[in-house]
Amino acid sequence: MIPAAFDYVRAGSAEEALAALAEHGDEAKLMAGGHSLIPLMRFRLVTPGVVVDVGNIDGDLRGIRVDGDVVRIGALTRHSELEHSTDLAASCPLLAHVASVVGDPSVRHRGTLGGSLAHADPASDLPAAILALGGSLVARGPGGEREIAASDFFTGFLESALAPDELLTEVRVPVSTGGWNYQKFNRRAQDWAIVAVAVSDGGKGVSLVNMGSTPLRATAVEEAVAGGASAAEAAAHAADGTTPPEDLNGDADYRSHLARVLTERALNAAGLA
Amino acid sequence: MAVTEDTTNAGGIGARMLRKEDGKLVTGESKFIDDIHVPGELWMGMVRSTMAHARITSIDTSAAASMPGVHSVLTGAQLADMDLWAAPLPCAWPVTDDMANPPHWPVVPEVVHHVGDIVAVVLADSRYQAADAVEQVIVEYESLPAVASIEQAIADTNLAHTDLSTNKAYTWAIAPDPEGTQAAFDAAAHKVSCRFVQQRLIPAAMEPRGVLAVPSPMGGDITLYSATQVPHILKVMMAATTGIPENMIRVVAPSVGGGFGAKLNINPDESLALVLAHRLGRAVRWTETRSEAAGSTHQGRGQIQHVELASDANGKLTAIRVKIDADMGAYMMLITPGTPLLGSFLYHGVYETPKFSFTCEGWFTNRTPTDAYRGAGRPEASYAIERAMDMLSYEVGIDPIEIRRRNYINGGEPFEMWENPAGIFFDSGHYTPTLDRALEMADVAGLRAEQQARRDAGSSKQLGIGLCTYVEICGLAPSRALGGLKYAAGGWEHSTVRLLPTGKVEVVSGSTPHGQGHETSWSQIIATKMGISPDDVTVLHSDTAKSPLGLDTYGSRSLAVGGVAISMAADKVIEKARLIAAHQFEAAPEDVEFTDGSFSVAGSPSKSVHIQELGFAAFSAHDLPDGMEPNLQEQVSFDPPNFAFPFGTHVAVVEVDEDTGGVELIGYFAVDDCGNQVNPMIVEGQVHGGVVQGAAQALYEIAVYDDDANITNPSLMDYLVPSAAEMPSIVTDSTCTPSTTNPLGVKGVGEAGTIGSAAAVINAVVDALRPHGITDMKMPATPMRVRRAIEAANGGAS
């Protein structure tokens, strides 16, 4: 639990952060809330030469704005801000709810939406919400900004489409008030999900937590729903094509079973008969 | 006599007085080991074995030794050559004459015996530098076959210690009548035979262990600060194993953040810090990391239990036969071999049985040593009998409540000094009222109706109701009894009570708090005994310079032994003060009465002096009775005549999600009887924490070792200590059956919650699953395990 030595740069703006990334290259690691990075550093599982702290940048990188049929969320917006935002509760209640079940209150007061997405942990809650909602992510780099669809963002275990010299600045989700639900199954309230399922818009968007090496869209379920299947029929496909991880909490068979049970419950709760 | 709760006295025995300790704790004023620093201190960094069983072939320390801030790097072989130790680390409880006890050196010289065994120690200026250097020490091993489980130990194919001929460490038995026991089984109308696994648990106190040794190079003496439950025992053991004279060693336990038994040991790090500081003339310190603790601090439980019950046609017990295979781990630590035996006398629980047989075999494995963990042998015993009684009730076809009523000692009526089949005497007991009250509080009748309704409706959320009536043995212990069990030390406790010149009282406690609230409870005892305010009492403890004599805190002993010693020392102070008062009154001492803190002459109430006023008279010594020594200071070493036997009934209510296998503990009701209570609020707190720790074993916690004896879940991310969010609001009540063998009538409650709760919770889980024909569930009842059991009971995956 003693991290290796590292240098620390506190960025006052996105530009300063990008400059630090350009200067230090692969040696640098961005830190926002630090609740994913610091534990890894304490176990010496990652040993960045330079930590670039973006957690104190204000302005456009923080806050929630409803802009027509799009909700624009600054990447550094904290989980607790998502949890308690009345604007978000009205425009995208799935995301507000999912934010409220991440970790525990201290995690939610430090962790940021962009940090959670950039960390690309298949066991995290928020990536699944963004996937189910069909959201997108805005990355700013030396060449300017680009928008990446959530479905293209998660590329491997703890890997994303974000380049080493890019910073996430914004997350965009559609205004979505149709039937939604999030079923998170874990043993302790503070834990990552053993399996979780997010459903948006009455079953048009369905995603899975901890059912593979990345956050996953349950495309077989979405297709079944689109084809008129019942909740039970669609949920039977929840584990199709997945390769769930195995650990002390569950082997692949048990996770697949959980995915089917939770998907059926989530679809039912989201209004699909 | 029973003391009812005191609502008038703000701070005497029976009052719900707020804890004196808490202001300092919640404001951060209390100093824990990591808050104490001295100039020039060196940090130890431990190079720990990554192999469970291996011979060290080489250790290259050169890169580490040249790193910034590194003072030195010492291997086990080098340390052995430095002649730092007079003996290996101690085992104080050789339970049999022929028990195997392989040497346990603080740093391994040749062969490692568990993952986490120390192979070299780095000394550096900072903790970070020490951690960096540890990574640069290159150790090469020749792997030896590891014994990774009790089953492998019993097979004896591989040996945990290659210089022993078997993994069996000892066989210990109480079998007064094996033929009669067998005859009872042969004649039984009903029999059950159960195999239970007590999984290994990581104690996980909130504060990790740590140590700081501060030498006085010119004085030759040395102060050892340690996050320990046992400063007095540590001092004796350090002197005995290092050769440093005992009169040169002072041990201080600063504020200690929980122990649960895991801080009662004599550990490699403590010994290392002491000898290195002594040799180098510099302060040496270490604090374990959470993951490191899985290999650096002993674990709890670790047993396979074979329990057989025989009964007549009505479910009345006729015989109990128990065989335990206990995992010692790699070494015999302070009370490793005796820990499973602390439950040996209790495997019949609260039930009368004519025939009783208990056998325990201890086995070495290449895993972290086991030792005492909250309850230490008694939670295992209570679990075994209470689980088995439920299984017998299924067999007989009667309600678990009814089978308990039919078997309670003395028919459930009150008793004193009942001789159990193992030959010990239960001080007092009265079990039926705890059962009745628990059933009433939980509304078990209502819950049964709700359970049936859910079953009838085919709900996926099934209800389970589980019961446990436990008895435990605490108040450790009569010294002669310990001697009979081959425990090396006694079981007395020491106390001094001083009435200071200004009327304040100083209590010196030999038992050592690590969260229990001794300062409050001892103040309350003095307040009642001496008729003064608890605010006028200061308690000195946890420092062998302030409290030179003591046997510390474990086994729910503080109040029943140490608290009684304080009460008796206060009596002696009062008696001496009575002589001074009589002298002032020019009255005969036998005519002087003591009421509410004041002495007066019988029949002439105008003559009165408060005991606090006599402090100065004793101090000035201007006018004391002829021949009386100045000062009011009395001490008592109390050696209890018997153990104490608290008991109670717990009811757990669970909801099992049959689709996921998830178990939620939705209700918990505990009725405990620990005799007279000094502070009911502290009692409730102990019950709350204890219940959670037992429920944690039932539902969450397990130290998982792989086939190579590596622990796979040493961090709190994977080792699931439950939080308040997983627990229901625990409803408590108590009955009061005072102990008959100490003058305060007190028993002990530090471990009771843990002793009652694991069985109650698992009984509830099994109760929920009874319609599937399920009769048992291994701990922890994880969702996957529960779901698999449902699938198996229904002929495969559904």
C-alpha cells in the first residue's frame, strides 16, 4: 500500500493538462477524483512517472447542461453532482440513479464521470449507463476535439479509444425519460457489481456490467426487444456472446445466470411486459 | 443479587454513562501507534516469502542496500549469526506433552513455511524508502511441496515441516466414557452426523498492527510501543525470548484500534523491532499494510468439525460425539494449539446430555498461523451444536424451538454450579427466559405466518428464521485450571486503587483496553463502591511503567477478573479509610458506617466525613492511628475461583432471493445474559459488534487459499468485511442471572455476540431453503453457493 515515487503536476486548465501530457508522454497519467488510480498506485500495479491532476479544473469541464434533446455533462462532474442534480433527474433519470449507487458517499464525492469512463473498468456502473443511453464522449487533444460514440469507446480491459495525449472534456447523452432501470447485484453496498444490467428507453438500450473485458451492450437482448420479444424471452439472450470473468464472487455460469435474471427484472421494471 | 438498571445515579454501576474515552477518539486526540514518532527512527520493510514452502537458495540484497535512505538489509541467516535471540517466538500453550512445536524465528534462516514468512528485513529512513528497497531484494527459492488445506495435512502425503514425521501436531481428548457413548449411539432413536467447516477468517481490526521500539542508548533500557492487547504478556515474553533483561523493557500499548484476538500475539515484527533497536541504539518501527496482514497477523477459526448427536424418540439428547480437525497453520504461536480447545467444554451447548466425547487433532499446514479470534473456539463450538440441533429437529420432525426446550440444562429452570459432562461447573444459568423474550421480540409467530404466505405464493424472496441459544465460557481464568490445561501463565488480574491527597482516585488497571471502554466502566465501579463521581476517577493502563502487573485483555475477562480486582481494591481502600475516620471520630471502627461516600458514627449522624476528605489526612499523615502506614493505596491480585458462563438466545431473519442466491439479513434479535451490567450501553455496543462479526462469518468472510497455499484475497476489496449497510438494526435485550462466583455477579460480553450469531444466521438461511430439502449450508453462504444449492436440490440448473 506504499506507492512508488512519482512527480505531481496540478493542472489549472485543460490546456495545462494537455501541455503536461505532451511533455511527459507515456510517463504521464491523468488523475481526476483519483479513486481508481490511487488504489492501483498503492498496490504498485501502476507506477506512473508523472501524475497530472485535473481534479481542480473548473469551468466547462464541470456541470450539467440540458441543451435541447442532449444533456451535456462536463467530464469532471462528480458522481454526487449527477446523483443530486434535479436537471439530470428530469432529463436522464437512469444516469442520475446509476451515479447514486457507485461505491459509497466518499467515492461519489471524489469520483468524476470522465474519470470513471476513461478508466474503462468493465465492473464500473457509469460506463454501462452511458452505453445503454447511446451516449458519446468528447476528447480534446493536440489536434482539437473529437466525439467518440460510447459504443466505440471501450476497446479492452481498462483500455479505451482515448489517446495518451487526449483529455476527456464532455459526455453527451440524449434526453431519455422512457422506461429505465438499473439492476446491480453485489454482496456489499459499496462493492463493484458482480453483474449489473442497465436498461434505457423501455429496452431499446441494454448494457451489462462485469460480463466481459469491457462494459458491454447486450445487443442480442436489444434486438430481441426490437423484434417484439417479451422481457423473459429477451432476457434469455442476456449472456449471449459474452465471456464473463471468474472470481471468488462468481464463475462464468453463475454470472451468465445472473445476467439473465437481472435483465428480465430490469426489462420488467422498465415497462416491458 | 441482580442489579437493575440504574436510572438515578449518573455514573455508577448500571448507568448508561457516555464513554469517557470517546471525546478523545472522535476528535483525533488519542494517539495510535502511527501517531508516535521519535527522531532518528528507522522503518522496517519486510521482505516476505512469496512461496508457501521452500528452501531459500540465495538472497541478493546488494541493490536494495545501496538505495537512497537504506541503512541496512539483513537476511535471516545474517540475523541468526548476530545472536539476537535467546529462543524462538513463544508458544505458551503446549496442550500435550508430545505436541510438535517447530521453531518459529522472527526471520526465517533457511526454510519458509508460509506465504508471508519474513526472509529479510530492510531498515531505512522512511517507510517509502523501505518499501522501494524491499522490491529490490532478490530471493531465490527451491520449492517444496506445500500443505494447502486441512485435508492435505491429514493425508500426510506432503509435510508442512520436512523435519517432522507427520503433519499432526497433537491429539487432545475429553472422552470420559467412549464405550457408553457408543452404546448410546447404538441405542438411539434418532441420530445426525454433520460435517461443518469453520473457514479461516482474517481478523481485520480497523487499526492494523504496528510497533515502535525506542532504546535509551545510555540507559540501557528500551521502550516497546505496540498496537497490542497484551503489553504485560509481551514484556515477559520479549525478555524470555530475546535475553534483554525484563527490568530493562517497558511496553506501552497506545490507543489501540481493535484487536479481536489478533493483537494478543507475540509477533516477529515486535521481536525484530526490539532487538534491532537494542543492538543499533536507534528507534525502529513498522506498520503492517492491510494486504500484508494476511501473512503477518494470525488468522482465526480454520476447523473441520465432525459432530454426531444421538437422541431418544422425543428428541431428547442421549449422546454427543465431536471430532475436530484444527488448522494450526505453519507455526505454534502464543495460544495457537489451545484455541480450538477453548470450545471443547461447550460442544454440548446449553443442553443436558448423558454422554459426551470430544477429540481434537491439530494439524500443521503451510498457511498463516491461526490463533485466537473473537470467541476463540467458542463460536466454533456454538455453531456446531446449534446447527446440529436444527438438523436433529428436522430428523425428529419437531420445531427447532421445541427441541431446544426439551433439552435445556435443568429443564430450562434456573441453576447454579451445574457440572457439565466435561467436568467443569457452569456458575449459573437460566435459558428459557432468553428464548421466550427473543421469540417475542422477533415476533417469530408472525414471521412464520409470513414465511408460509410467501411459500404458498411461490415468491422468489423466501423468508428464513434462525435460532441459537448459546452458552460460552469466559472470565479467563482460574490459574489452577489453566495450569491443568498446560497453559503457561495464570489467569489472575491485578489492580491498584489510590485515593490521592486531593480526593481524586487513581485506578491502575492490569487489563488493557483496545476499544472496550475500560476507563468508563472502571470509573463506574469506583463511583458506586466509593460513593464519588466517576469524573473524579482516572484510570491508568496499557503501560508497564504505570501498571507493572497485569494479564491484559482477551477471553471476555476484563470485567469478570479485572473489574472484580478493582472492586476488591476499592474495598480495601474503604476499610483503611474507615480506620482513619474512626480515629478522627474517636470511635470504634466497627461503629463507623460507610454510606454514599461518607463515614459516620452509628447513631450520631452529625459526625461525618466524606472519604475524599480523608485522602489528605492519609497523605499528610499528621494524625493517623498508631502504626498505620501513610497514604491510601491498596492493591489486589484477584484469581477467579471459576470461569463465567454467559448465555443468550439470538434470532436471525433472512430473506433469500432464490433466483440470484442473494441472502439479506433483514432482522436480528439478541437477548443476552451476562449477569450484572456495569454499563448497559457498552454491553449493547459489544453485542452489536459481536453479532456483525459472527454474521460476517456466516455470510461474507473467508480467507481463500489456492492449491499452492497462496492467499488469493488479502485486500479488503476481496475479503468482504460487511459494513453497516449490510446489517439490519440489531434489536437487543437482556436478562440478568448474576455469576455466583465473583462478588460483582458479572460475567462478560465481549465475545458473546459472535458466539451466538453465525449459527443463528445459517440456521435462518437453511430454514428459508427447507422446502427444497436443503439441510445445511456452508459458510460463508455466498449468493453463488446458495443458488447452486437450490439448483442441485432441484436436479440441476434451472
